[in-house]
Amino acid sequence: MQITGKTVFIPGATSGIGLALALALHERGNEVIIGGRRTELLERIVAEHPGLHAVRVDTADATSVAAACRRVVAEHPGLDTLVAMAGIMRVEDWTHPEGFLASAEEVVTTNLLGPVRLVAGLVEHLRTRPDATIVTVSSGLAFVPLAATPTYNATKAAVHMLSESIRLQLAPAGVRVVEIVPPSVATDLLPGQRESAIAMPLDAFVAEVMAILEREPEPREVLVERVGFLRHAEVRGDYDEVVATLNASDPHGRPEA
């Protein structure tokens, strides 16, 4: 897949995997526009990395997403790649409604409606661009559940199936859909995850992702070696064992990105 000379919009790129991918793509000569809610943080990142661009966007707010998409297309008409990166992860207690309902609604809004709204805001433009790409970000937890984070698991499973489905619709229009499936990555997605012994170092994850994109001409899923334990559990026939191992290793939830 060509990962140079592109114009890339990455909402949710002020920290973690999103920022690391943005910097890696920027270093390879792409025009990169990062998005996030905090204007002061966006300005600081752009100042620290000359050549990056920034647009304020709250992916949990439909009006903000629509406005950001219009601005990106107006200011960067060469836009040909969307990386729908933004997401949140919450530990939930589903034994009592007050322990999960508000959190679950926020997770669904950000993790599922966010990408849907971003695609809706940009797909018409992307269809006019040669070699356009939509990159979604699911998780190993789309395939094996972590008990502590039910709604997160569900939204990432939905992102996986959404990716599979819109790939079929958009292929005739020349828009590629690529799904990145992270394992546990050392970020601040959950408290303590950055220090977790089971988390893959962020730099190593992004380096492997970029290597996969460079060597594969038409990737559907970007699977670093470490996520195979979760991604292929059902195919291998050891799904129950993997579920037990995952939940025994970190029952309080410091898992997939």
C-alpha cells in the first residue's frame, strides 16, 4: 500500500496510537492533519512538529464532526485518506444499571458513531480521489472479550463488521478500506495501561504497522504478530482457552487499544 505522498486526516491524534501514526506518516512525506478536542494541545503538537496541520474536532459531537470534515476538505482538497482513530475505553459493572449505562452510551457514541459520522462526512469527497483509503481501528477485543470492558468490546466488534461491509460497497468506487487491529498497546487508554506488562510498546507497534502497510499492496487487516493470539482464537479452535487466559491475566482491564 502506498504510504507516501498522501493527504491524511487523523481525528483522535493528540496522543497514543493516533499521534504516533500521525508522526510516522508525516516523517514519510505525507501531508497529515491531526484532529482533537483541545485546541491548545493541537497547537502545541503542530508547533513541535512543523508541517503538521490541525483541526479541532470532537468525534462524540455530530455537529463538530460535520464542521471538521467540511473544513478539512476545503483547506486540504487533496485529502485521500481518513484514519478514524478516536476511541475511549471504560471499565464497566453490568451487575447494576448505575454502574454501566452512562458509560456505555458514551463509548458507543465515540467508538461507533464517531467513525460512522466521519465516513459520512468524507466519503463523497474520497470517492473523487484516486487511490482513496479509509482506515478503521478495531481491537483484538473485537474477537475475544475482556470481561471488564463489555461495551468497548462490542463497539470494536461492530467496527470490524462495519469495515467488512463498507469495503464491499466502496470497492467499486475505488475507495479502499483497511482495518488496523491493535493488541494491548502501552498508551493511556486506561489508567495503568502504559505501565502494563502485557502491553506492546507503542513505538514497536507503530513500526510494525508501518512495515505491514509498506509491504502489502492491498491490506484488508493490519495484524501485528502479537494480536494473532486474540484475532485467530476461534479459527484455531482454542477460543475458550484464550478467553480464560485473557481474563485471568488482567481481570481489572488493561487490555487492547
